[in-house]
Amino acid sequence: MTQSAEVAAPAQRRPGPLQRALPWLITLVCFSYLYVQIDRQAARQGESALGLLASVFADVSWARWLALMVPYSFFFFLVDSLVVWRIVNWFNARVRYTDIMPIRASAYIISILNEQVGKGAMALYLNRRDGVPGWQVGSSMLFIMFCEFFYLLFWATIGVSLRWDRLPEIFHVIPSLAIGALVFFTAWVLYFRGRLAPGLKLRDRQIFHAFRQARAWQYGMILVLRSPALLAAVVVYTLALRLFGVEAALLDMLGYLPVIFFGAAVPGPFRAVAIALWAQLFPDNAAQMAAFGLVQHNFFILFNAAIGLLFVRRANRELFGEPQPST
């Protein structure tokens, strides 16, 4: 970076005290809610809250639970890598699927802290390894995030429609949000195809390279490619829930899980909100659901990072070695 570029770079504003405290406050409220619900269930059963939680964990067959979760995590990784591979080959360079897997897996390690930084690492990797211009590969990562939002919103809308009466009223806004998003998506595609506001040149920037190239069917194809991971999750979570002593039908889980995934995808403390939602959906089994939500969400994040460790040596070698010419 040149000295002038460094001077031109704006200084980052530090968040204020309230902004820094808000995620912690939301998390505290969620876990306080969980504790109250667990304590009520424990009182009905003549136990303490901690004693009830301990018995829940003791009763789970963890070997059977791992037999569900480990294959699912690998399956999710394969689907996730497929999406990245498809988008990079559409908009950037011809790259083999097996060459995408190391950086997609390694990015999971960074994604423990921040999913968007993980995508930035993938962009840097493809720039170094395949010589793809940085702004163009950054555009593909932006395209992935854009499609992820619509994919989650699509399934969350189906979920709310299936279990409207069981979900908290705050989620009833999702269908309206989906209608607004569909209008926005239509305008977005028309704009980048040059049919809407042709005189506005924002579309010509390199960061929008993928959107200029994309056709409407390609957005739909990403939804199709991603959906097997969610449908597999519906089956796996239904079976895993039974190991915690709670029964739910597949159709119930198809209603609940996309909404929880949609909420958990929001940056910040909303994973705590998603965990608390399980107890609200099954109030008579608050302890089981608190344990289930906590274990499911955290195992998935941490085991994905463990998958990343299998590939991190190769990713580092290719990231910090000599850049490869693009094909």
C-alpha cells in the first residue's frame, strides 16, 4: 500500500459504550430467560435448575448424537464448498472443486469470530493462488452473502407459514419481509442487467463484477444447491432432539429450524436469541431445549473449525506461496 493510500484511508470509528454493551445485554437477557424457564421446570419436578440440567446431559446418548452430527457437519461442508466452487467458476476463474475445499474449510476457523472475515480470507486465497483480481473475487464473496440472505429468508418464510401459530409473533413479519425482498431483488437484477436506471454507473464498479455477470437463474441455482443442507438438518435435528427426550415431527422441525437459522445468521448476539427460542417453542421441556440449542449451535461451529484444521496446512502453503497464474 502506498503512503498516499494509507493517508486516504479513513480512521475507523470506535463503537460507543452503549453499542459495545448492547450484545452483552441481549445475551444476558436471553440466558436469564432460559434460567427462569429451567428453574420453573425444575420446581415442578422437585429439583434444582442445575441438577435438572445435569440430568439432561447425563441422559443423552452422546455416541448416537455424534453419529448424527459428525456426518451432517461434513455434508454441510461439502455443500458449502460446492456453492463457493460454482460461483468462483461462474465469475472468476476455472478452479477445481478439490482446490476450493481447503480454503472453505480453513475459513471456518476465522468464522468462529466473524463470518464475513472468513469470506475475506477466501477472497485473499483466490487472489494469491489463482491470480484473480482482488475486487472481482471480493465481488463473488459479496454475491455469496447476498444469496445466503435470500436462501435463509426463503426457507424461513416456508417455516413461518407451516407453524404460524406456534412461532412468536415477532416472526410473523417474515412473509412481509420476503415480499419486500422479492421486490428489491427484482429491481436489483434489472439494475445490474442495465434495464433499470441505465445512467447510474454504480454498477460499473469492480466490487459489483459478479452481479453484472449474473443471470436470474444463477441466483435460483444457488438456492437449489444450498437447500439439501437445510433439508438434511431438518432430519438430523429431529433425530437429535429425540436423544434429549423431546419428540417433534419432521414437519414441526421444517417449520422451526429455518426460522432459527435465519435468526442465528444475524451478526452479533442473536445466536443467544436462537438458543432461547428453542425453550420458548417447547416450554414444558425448557431444560432439554436449552441444552439442545446450546450443544447443537456450538458443536456445529466448533466442529466446522475442526474440519478447517484438517486443511489449514495446505491452505497456508498455497496462500503464502507463489501466486498461481489464472486459467
